[in-house]
Amino acid sequence: MADWLLKTEPEEYSYDDLVQEQVGTWDGVTNPAAQRNMRAMQVGDRCIIYHTGDVRAAVGLARVLRGPYPDPSDARGRLVLVDVAPVRPLERPVTLAEIRTLAVFAESPLVRIGRLSVVPLSSEQMAALGAP
């Protein structure tokens, strides 16, 4: 089982939206590196939902319900989607400023490649975000 961080603009789709829907299709990811990460996702993998924009904080825990499948809106057939379900909000939001101070994130794409929207996480990173 793997762990991931999924970035989203809360004004477009927030963790609260995922909670309300109970199953969310993670779409809109076009970056090739992020798509590679999505192709590696499997049912049961854990995901931290991270709000970008003005919030810039990890806010909730989710699980992958359906592994990668073709994005029907992609005429070229290159993009995949995954379906996720909420597990629980984090006990407290963990801000990007705080994440940057944690040694466990020193080499993470989360802090090194700011525009990457799907980021692999280690179990130590998950624990640092409040999801042991």
C-alpha cells in the first residue's frame, strides 16, 4: 500500500466537497509526472488532501476506491482518473510553512516541485501530517 498527497484548490473542490459527495473522481491532472503517480495508485492507498491557494495546508485523509482508469474527456487517451473517498479530517491543518520546517520533507517533491499536484509520501511523512 502506498501513500499520496493530492492537491486541490479548495474553491474548486475541497475536502468538505469530498465528504459531502462521499466518492470523488480525482480529475484535472495533466502534468506528466503527476499522471505517472496517479497510474501507480491502487485501491486502498491512503491520500492526504492538500488545499492550495490561500490555504496551503494538508487538511484531510482519504482512500483510493478505484485505481487508475481512462479519463473519458481526454480524446488522446493519455490521462487517467482515480476515485477517492474521505476517511477523516486531520486533527488540525498542517500548513506548508510547517511542512517546510520538517526534516522528513527536505527532499520531498511537495517542497521541491511546488506545482506537482500528486505527490508520493513516505510513512514517516504521513505520520508527520497526522495520519500514522
